[in-house]
Amino acid sequence: MLVAIEGVDGVGKSTLISNLQTMFTVEEEYPNIIFTKEPYKMTREEKYKLLNDPDPFSRLFTFMKDHQLHLREVIDPYVRTDLIITDRYLQSRIAYQTVEIAQHLQCSIDSAYEYMCMMHNYSYQPDYVILLVADRATLEKRFANGHDGMDATYIPKLLKVQEIYLRDSEWWEGCLIVHANASEEIVANRVFGALTA
């Protein structure tokens, strides 16, 4: 089973993943669990260097190559026997690159979104997606002191990306949308409860 933890930067995905790792460690009935992430084989420095590339297609194809490696080494070999929880998956690429490609080509969001969905037709679709969402006020509070090299000027773009996530969520077979303005304990307990129900 593949579970994707999704949401824009600053909503608390890394904190949630850390809490889930602790919670699943305590539960002995889940011995076969893999925590992974996308980008899969990129260092933080490589990722942020790539994000400064002005060409969104260059970023997209680099991320796609990394995704194929993730599929080959982790998802395909273990998804039928283990519980895999990934910090970001193809939904992130669809949401972020839709906004960036639409802006770069000055085309409609609909056209960019259709292109991005087509690019992922071959990928293993997650069995369940946890989508963390946040309102502007929550993001402003979390970006007040910066976040992974970003500041509050990124928030308008992140809100556009979040709109794509929500649009895309209508097609996901299993989905839980969690508001990130709740405490990290409430968020973790809600997600853990959904995954172990």
C-alpha cells in the first residue's frame, strides 16, 4: 500500500512524517513499513539549485527521472507487501509544475494541468493521499521567519499550487484532507487513525 503525504511548503509534512515514524514504531503490528520521499535521490543542495533553474521543463524532467528511480527501487518492489509512506509523490509535481508551466508558457491552467496528468499516466497511483492544507494566515505565520530558504513572498504562488492539489484531489481514490492550522498532535492523531482504521 502506498500512502502519499502531500501539501504545499510550510504545511507541516515533515513534522507529520516524523510523528508518524514514532507512532508506527510503537505499534508492533506494522513491522513492514517504509518511509521514503520525493525527490528520492537528491540532496537538499541539489534540489534548491534545481529550483533556481528558470526553465520549468528542465526541472520537470529532472524530477521525473528521479521519480522513475524511486518507482524502480522502492515503489514497485515493495508496494504489494509493505506499507510505504512517502513525503511527496506525483501529486506534488502535478500541482507545482502546473502552476509553473502555465506561467512560463502563458497558457491556461487547464492546459498545463492536462499535460502534467498525461506525464504521469504510467506511474503507480497512490492508494491513499493525505493532503495537508493551510489558509493564508497560517502560511504567513509559518513563513514569518523564513522556511527552507523561502519567505512570505512565496505565499501567493503556494496558494495557487494548493488550488491545484484540491482540484486534483477529486480524482484520488482515497483521500483525507487535513487542515494544518490544528496542532501537530491533532494532525498526527487524525492521520494515524485514518491509516490504522
